[in-house]
Amino acid sequence: NIRDKTMNILILTQSKLLMKIFQDYLNDSHYTLYFTSKFSLFKKIFTENNIDIIFTDNNIDENFSHQDIANYLYNNNLYSRIPIILMTSSNTLDIDNLNFDFILPKPFQKVTLISILKKFVQQNFLNKKKYILIIEDSKLFREKIKRCLSNLKKFEFLEASNSSEARNLIETYSSEIMFITLDMFMPGMNGIEFASSLRQNGIFHPIIMITGKSTPEFRKKAFDAGITMYLSKPFKDEELIMYANFIINSKKRYSSDTILIIDDNPVVLNMIYNYLQFIGIYTIATSDSEEAIKLINLNQFSAIILDVNLPKINGLQLLKKIDIKNKKELMALVYTSDNDPFIVYKAFIVGATDFLKIPFNFHEFYIRVVNILKLHHYIQELSKQNKQLTQLSIQDPLTRLYNKRFFNEILTKKIDECIRYNNDFILVVIDLNKFKQINDNYGHNLGDQVLINVANTIKETIRQSDIPIRFGGDEFVIIFSNQTKEKINIIINKLKNKIEKIKISNHPEIKISASFGAATFLEVYDKYKSNKLDINIIVSQIFQLADERMYKMKKIS
């Protein structure tokens, strides 16, 4: 919590057991809990209180839906500010179609709930004023550091002349301190002893040590104690600014990532959790491997960090169970104190991205975490570019409809699906009438505009599940699933009328019309199935039948 700020938490549920769990887990003064399952009370609570986060049960009430929550927040300009956490016992949610900030599987542990609250309170205060703590017994030198870092306008300074003052300031402003500058020689503890005591107590703010002592042995001792960066006196202003910016930008760089930590040892779990929080990486923690599997299946994590030795399901079995090898964008850092000489080999075989042996140095841990996050972003970007390339390869560049290549792929899949499940689909061929005359008389640029307008009319008229294709030239194809012939005839007439109403700017004399032909899969398949035709021949026969019917209509019109 940010200096004893109370979090106002709204829990939408009818379950008395769930209410009791929240009351037991969040039973201190930092949390104010509100419970309701009624939409009228939901609105009243929002009107009267500054709610920070919402937890909603999967089924709230028959008269109160998740869409009601979204609509209310959206209408009151709160939708992007207030996180919504879905609580569910289902493992089969279609998370791509649900707009929640996080999905929490039931039942859940206290450590998991607290880590979720910390993740989202950390996000809420991301844009608040932050502090740089300067620990230095010389007032003159404190002023020099302040002057040097004064261009970092979003930050204010906290000052301490000894370890005792520094400790008090860290306890008060812990969540708001961005980083610490630390002198080696000061009253009370020296800098190395102070840094070491912070790390031993699970406090992992980045520390830049500024001192005149710079032997290799001393530097090693400082880094082993938990110093993040080292600067020799007298230092150049640009060096300190560079180090400060590196820390600030590192925190910003990974602010979109969330890591899941899995360890049943509360000391190790808390230590890693706190370290990642202080270096600016959002983290969810759990000590239960079964809960971890549900969390991974329901949410999008950049990486998981886990111990090999877990109860119920060990770390390597867990990686197998979630099929980590096929989750290309999910990284896994595995650690253990196990002395098995083949443990590293076993971890990489099941899909681990990296491996650490306990006890580990936090500098090494930091580098490995940053590396797996970089790898996650590289793979994510590569996947995005591959999707874009795939889309370009199956899309007509002029009309943005699917192209002939995609037609052959999708129709083959459709036929295979229909043979397997005894389904049907309808293929409609559309050909523009006298389109060549438009090209010849007005030029290809205007002809292209006609094709774009027709393509847009097709997209506006059909369902999202229907597949529109530019087959080539002025010919289009639409694949309809789960539609009757009668309904298709209505759609064809609607499309025909809409196309005839298309107006081309500055050319009111241009009249556009189209001819249509339709064929169903089953009428072709029933005719040829005894011959056990190849699917490619069936594709050709369906298109040929629809095309023939289209030309018959063209002759009549």
C-alpha cells in the first residue's frame, strides 16, 4: 500500500463462502470491502465511494450481467481506470472474447489474492509522484546529487544522512521510491552493511553506490551485498544521469509484462516477488502448482518462474502439463537447490527457457529475467509479423477481401468438415455485368473504385461468420454456413439491390449491376460421393455449378 492508503474493493457475488474468504484474507485496515449482487446497489456503492478494483463472480445474478458492469463504467468514464477481476471455477473460458483485466480461478490462496491487489494498486499509482532517496552524510554532496538529477522532473528527493534515517524513510515511502543513491561511509552502518540488510529483509529498490573506494575486491563485495550500480567519486554528471535513466527506463520497459512465480517456500516466494516488484515487473504469486496451471490457462503471462521441487505436481511435470513447448510466447525460468547432475538437462527437455541453481546472485537473476522478457518480446513481435505476412498472403490488396489462394484453402477445410459431420454450406458466385466497358470507357482507376464499393457492400450485408472472397477480376465468391436456400435467396436479392444503388462520385451515368449463382456442397457431394472423388475435384465441381448458374442469370438479365 502507498503510505497506508486504504484500498476500496467491490466484490460482486451472492456466495457467503466467497464473502467470508475475502473477509478472512483481507482483515486489516488497508482494505475496505463492499459486497453486493444487485445492480442498483452496485451503482449506489460507486456513487458514494471511490472504488479501486472490482472482483466479480462468474454468475452474479440473473438480473445483473458482466455487460452491465462494463456499460456502467464506460458511461461514467471509469472503464480504463478500474480493473475488473473475474473469479471462476471454470477451466474452459474463451478468454479472447472476455474483457477482464485478470481471471482468478476458484478456490484461490491468500498469497495469490494479495499479489493481484498489489499488481493493480501498483498500476494505479504508476503516474503518481515518485521519489529518489539520497543517503549521504555530506549535505554538500547531497546537493550535488540533487542538482545533477534535477532534470528528472517527475521525481522529488528524500534525504538521509545515516542508515537509521534512511530506514525510516524507506518504511514510510517504500512503494514510491524509484531508486536509492548510497554513500559507503556514513554514521551507523556503512553502505555495504546497509544494502545487505535491505536485501536480507526483502527490500529490493535499485541502489547506485557512489563512493571513492573502487578496488576490484571492494566492487565485488558491494555487488555481492546487492548494489545495483557502482559510481566512483568524483563522478561525471552524465554518468549518474545515464545510470538513473537506465533504472527508470527498465521499469517502464517491462510495465506491460506480468510474471507468475510458483514456489511453496514462503521465504523464497516473498523474496523473488519483492525483488521483481521493486525492479518494476508486475508479478502474481502462488504456492500451489494446481492453482498455477489454472492461472496459466486463464491468463496471459510473459513468463513463469518456478521451483523444481513443488508438492502435488513438481515444476518439470507442471511445464509438461501446460504444454510449455507449444506456448511459444511463454518463457519459463526454472530454479532448484537439487544436486541431480541431470536436472538442467531434464528442465530444458520439457521446455524451460533458462535455469538457475539456488543459491543465486540477484545480479545474475536480474539478467536472466530481463533476457527471458526480451526473448518473449522478440517472439511476440515475430509472431505479429508472421500473422501480418499470412494476412497479406491471403488478402486481396485492393478490396481487402480474401483472395483466390485463401478460397482454395478454406473450401478444402469446409468440405472436409462437412463430410466428417454431415454438414452443408452454400457457395455464391457474383460477377459484375459489363464491367469491362467501365474499365475501357473510364479507366482502371475508376474501375478499381467500383470494385472497392462492391466489396464494401458485400461486407456490410453478410454476417461476420460468412466468408467474402475476390476470386479475380470482377468476380466475387461468398461462402455461407448454417443458412437455408430460402435465406440465401433473400440475401442475394438484398445484395443485388444494394449493388445497383451504388453511386460513383462525379459519374451519375454509371450503372452497376451483378449476376449471381449459388450451389450447395451436398448437392454436389451426393452426386459424386459414390465415385470417392478427391476433395480438390469437389471444390472444382461446386464452383463450376455455381458459376454456370451465375452465367444463366447473366444471359437472362
